[in-house]
Amino acid sequence: MRIIKQLSRVSTSLALVSALTGAFITPSIAASITALDRIVAVVDEDVVMESELFARVATISAQLKKKQTPLPPADTLKSQVLDRMILENLQLQLAERAGIRLDDDSINKTIRNVARQNNMTAEQFRNALVDEGLSYKNLRSQISREMTLTQLRQRRVGNRVRISEQDVNNFLSSDLGKTNLAPDYHLGHILIPVGQSSNQEALTLAEEKSDLVYRKLKNGSDFAQMAVAYSAGQKALEGGDLGWRKAAQLPTLFAETVLDMKKGGISEPIKSASGYHIIKILDLRGGSEHLVTQTNARHILIKPNEIRSLDDAKKQLQEIKESIASGKETFEAMAKTYSDDTGSALEGGDLGWFNPGTMVKEFEQTMATIEPNLVSDTFKTQYGWHILEVLGRRNQDMSEEFRQNKARQMLHRRKFDEELNTWLRELRQNAYVEIRL
């Protein structure tokens, strides 16, 4: 369906791709769900009903068929889906106890953002969903659920992530840190867990199972199908697709292996505390350097106030510009005397070197049209009236500040992913779960 394809390309801080594609049940699927119901799992203070499980299995099956991914045996798929629902249920209960509440405005704002990404108004987007037989109510419910899980994870897992300046410096000086300019890797991932207990028998079984999966993959088995059937990873029901990532954004466990692999390569099972991991390079792209065009500019700002209207502010700034153009006064002197930007006035209006996107849109647009050492015409922003002068431009190959920020982001994402898997495993182990399938 066209809308589903469009939604799958929307990128937000809420990771809505799987949520949006998994939120809908077609009328034909819904009609096949039996009216009888029973409990299939007790999860702490809540339950998972058979109707809920059947609905989710039907949705996942439809997704996999649409992607032409072979389905695993029905019992295997049902077990995989139930495991995910149990873990999701535990998190939602925890969010409820933590007082995480989403208001309608937050959900509506997210839907408007999704609609805007599809070049539609919210009303057009809603009508398009109805036209294609999709449930707007289910969409809202799934978005609400994903937003709740995201907020909970940021609170509980984000607080466990600590990155020091020494961590950043060590990362930048390491071989791994230097790979931030390496190609992007599109990865597939299969996790064979060690089970609830960590005794030798469980470890041996997990090792044998991972070897079996690895041999099947090397003999040509479909990776996505094997992930759905065997993986305990967070992306198992998406065929193990981890998306595009830099090598430096991966857990350390994977990074060194990935750097030595080529497109289509499959790693041997990699052991960790969580179990055995198998990685496949689905695709490669990029690898070019990142150049940033920085600008050094200065400006004079005249704001309206209680005794000066917006028109008066513009008139005063025009007179200032004429004084500079005639040579009677310098830009620096007029900025120090008249500019209402107290942060730059003492520096003669000098804003220093800055990256694209730092200033407001009107400022950036005017600045882009001005040659160095020329004073612009007056222009208005939300702050008042400005004139500016471009003092210079330069191409910077990843400034130190940019490199530091990028390193910190990569470290945070890697540590967050590691902590998330640990936290989810702890949450599952400490919960009361009774499966009644």
C-alpha cells in the first residue's frame, strides 16, 4: 500500500517505522479472528489475551508476506510474537507506575509530523488511511504505545549511560574512533539467547543452536526468515534488520568483526553475555569526508521597544547603514554604540565562525547572498531589524567541536543499545510470567 511505503521512510526520534507498519489489521484478517478468547500469558499484574496475540501474529505475517519473507512455522512465529508482547507489556506496566502519561496534543503533533512528511495535512492523512482500509484508531494507539516506551527507556536506560570527556578523547584517538568516516553499514542481526539460566547445559544448547543457524545461512538460507524464526534480538520480527549504522555506532562486540567484512558477508557466531550473535552485511554506502562551510560575520540589531516601533527601528538601522556606507563611521563602532545584541555588541557585532544552521532562517538566507566585506540591506527576523557583513568563509574538515559532539553521540548510542538489552533482560528475568499457550 502506498501509505505504508511512505510511512516506512519517515525518520523520527520515536523510531516509528516498525510501529506504523505494524499497527494495522486489514478487514479480511480481522474477520478471521475468533470471537472466543482466553488468557495466553499472565504478565505480573496484567495478561495477554489470545485475541491480542492472534491479531499481532496476523499483522506480522502480513508484513512478512508483503516483504516476500518466508514465514517460519506457525508455532515458532506465535512464540516469537508472544515474547515480544510480554516484554512490551512489562514496560507499559512500568511506565504506568512511573506516571508516564501522553496527552492528545503530543499524539496529534506526532501524527501531524508524519502527515507533513507525506506532504499532507492531518485531515488528508486521516482520509488517506480510511481510503486504504487502515484504522486511524489503531494508528493513534500504536503511536501512543511507542512514545510511552521511548519515554520510559530514556528515563530508565538513559540514566544508566555515563560518558566522560576521557571516554570521548579515548574514542577519538582509537582506531575505532577513526572509522567515523568509514562507509555506512546496513546490518542484519540474529541473537541466539542463552536462556533464563546460565548453566553449562543452557550455554551448550545456545552454542549448538547458533552453529546450526550459521551453517544454514552459509548454505543459502534466507537471513530474514532465520531471524524471524530463531533470533531473540529487538529487530527479530523485522527480519533482523538493524538499519544503516557507522561501525563506531555499533556495540564494541560487533565493530571489529564488521570492519573486516564485505557486502553479503556473514559472521561466525559471536559470544556475549546475552548469547550468540550472527551479523550479515546487507549493504554498504558512503565513506566520504564531511566538510563544513563555516562563515564569519558581524551584524547590528535594532529591536522595537516601548518607545520605538518596528518601523522606527528599521528607520534608525537604515541611518546607521548610510553612515557606514559613507565612511563617516565604522561597522565596529556603530555596533558597539547601537546594537541591541548585547552578546556581540562589545565585539563590534562580530559573531565569530559558525556552522550552517546556527542562525535563524532569514539571517542565513541574507548571509548566503552577500559577498565578503559588503554590508547587506536591512532585513527583519523575529528579533528585530538587522544588517550584516560577511567577514569570511572557510571549508572546515570536521571542526574539533563537531568531532567531539559526533563522538559523544556515537558513544551514547552504542552504550544506550548495550544498556537497553541488559535492562530488558533484567526486566524479563525479574518479572512473574506464566505462559498458557
